[in-house]
Amino acid sequence: MISQGGGGSLNALITAAQDATEPDALSRGFALLPLQSLSTAAIDLRLPLILTRTELGVGDELPGRAGAGLELLIRLYGAGHQVTHLPDGSTGTLAAIASGAISHWDALLIPPLAPIEALASPWAMPWLSARLRAPDGCPWDREQTHLTLAKHLIEEAWELHDAIEAQAAAPSAATDAAIAEELGDVYLQVVLHTQLAAERGAFDLTDVQERLAKKIIRRHPHVFGEATAETSREVQRAWESVKAEERAERGDASPKSKSALSGVSRGLPALSASRELQDRASAMGYDWPTLDGVREKFTEEIQELTEALEAAGNPDSITGRGATSAATLAAAQDELGDVMAVLVNLGRRSGIDAEAALRGANEKFRRRFGEVERRAAERKIDLKTADFATLDTLWDEAKAAERAGALDLKS
């Protein structure tokens, strides 16, 4: 039964819906859902929707703005979207129903949207991607390959990173909207790569979603299985254990492929890659027992770098002093890498992300040097010919101004 209020059987409801719409409109397909399932269903807005009236229960709503019920319908279709009340066949807008002005319905027949209007649907982007790749679509999109798109994915990911940092620094509706936009740009790259694969019969979006969901469930046995994990550390160890099992199941005998580090992309920025490599090694038990060990290692690596630079003749590209040889310079570079790796480890153990720390230092340098340039211009000082004492004084002034809150932190 659809409801206790006179809606009748499911067959009667569908018959009422057929009578209320154009002939054969439902024969091309439709969706039928109870109101309580709306927020958890990936409905296709391009098909008619029959929504039965039910009361929402505990656990029927998704958290946050996803919500459930008529408010979500308005976000999907628009407040002015005309719907048919079943079983009586009268009509009204979603806004009127949501406000309670219209309450005499057991179910709603919601007309479909044209594909170009169904932009909130989970099927909107796959449709748009296929349309762009069609023979009469976009020439640029038709030319793309996985390889040509790869750089755009990296660029979009970093733009999302910037938006996340901006939101963390200054939470607002504007910075939230910026994250939403950048997430969309990243998702576009996922959809485009999937479209390319679908065209050659390799896989499609359903495969991507299924494999991802199965992986998440498999790697969270403490949530979806019988395992337990009380801390993030325990979760990380379980995660690496499951991934090791996955590698074994694939039957790849290569020692490299069985390593806990084999999945860390060599295309990652170096600091991020170092953090990920160390996280994975730590999850396998390879880590300093205490933070003191990391600090001692840093002192040791600094000394080794100093010795390597001395062996290379303390090269200085500004004064023109070259290295004693390519080999000694390479050795110094190797020691510098060790110092940076220990710094990453020190940050990781202290809860500081080295990539974010360096990006913050870069932004701080931009602000302070911009202030140095401004002050130099005011005093008609030529930075290129000024002595170091003058430059250092300008820098100290800029630093003091920033600490006093006199600099624009967004500049």
C-alpha cells in the first residue's frame, strides 16, 4: 500500500500517474521512490519521478545540506517546478507543497527535466562529457587523451588545495563556494577520463564507483566488519595490512609491487611524497620511538650536509664559486635531500604538514618582499644596487609591519 490515506495500491498509483500525463510518457521509463529514500537515491532527473508520501525516520536523511524531503526536491528541480498530486490529478508547484499550502496528496508525479536543465543530477556530467565528445561537440574535447588531460588533473588538484587553505584561513560563504567550484573542476577530470575509457570499452563511471566503494568497505573492516580500531594509528596499520593482502591477491610476484611504498606516485610533489612514504613506513612499524630521535637525526644530517658542502668547496652561484667537481656537488645534493626528508619527518611527527608549511613560507616571503619593494620605491632605493645592510633593514621593517598586522595577508 502507498499510504493509509486513500492512495490505493501501487498499480492504482501508476494508473493515476499515466492518466495525468501524456500517453506513453511513463513507458520510456520512470523512477518510483518513497519520500524517505530521496536523499539516498541517485535519481535521474531526466526521467519522470513518482514520489510516495512517507514520514522520515531516523537514519533516512543524509547529514548536512543533502537533507531529505521536499527541500531537496526544490534544490534539484526548482521551487517553481509544476508537479501533479496523486491520486486526484491536481497540480501545483514544489514551493507550494513544501510550504504546506497544498497537503492533499498521497504521491507526486514530478515531470522530468531536459538533459541540459538536469544539472543537479548525478548523470549530468557524464551526459555533458559524452555530448562534448560527440562528432558535433567540442573540437578541443574530441582531441583529448588520457595523457593530454593528465596535467589538468594536477593543476585542478592544486587549485582545490589553494581553495581549501583559503577557506581554513577565512571561513565564509565565498570560500565555501570556491571549494565547491574547485571540487567540480576535479570531478570534471574524473568524468572526462572515464568518458574516454567508456568510448574504447574499457570501463565506465559505474565501474569506477563500484571499485572505489568496494575498496573503501574492504579497507575499513572496523566499520563494515568485525575488526576494531580505536585510534587513527590503528586504522593506518589496518589499512596497510589490507593493502598488502590486496597486492598478494593480485598474484604479482615482483618485490617492488609488494612493497608498502609501491603505490606512492613518483609524480607527487617531493615534500608530499616524502610525507606519504614516511607515513606508510611508520604504519608498518618503521619509525622513531620518540620525537627526540628525529631531532637528533636532524642535527646529524645538518652536520653531514655541512661536511659535504665543504668537500665540494662551498660552491656559491651568486659569487661565482663553483664546486670542486660534479661528484662532490652531487654528494652535497644527496645530503641536502636527507636534511629535507628529516624535516618532513619532524613535521609529520609534530602534526605539521611540510608541504603546507613551505607553501605558507612562500606566501609569507611574497608578502614581505612586496612590502620591501613598496618601501624601497617610496624612498627611491634601487634594490639592484642597494647594499645588503639597506636591504636587510627594509626586510626587518617589512617583517615588523607584518607582525603588527599592517600588511595585507592576501597580497
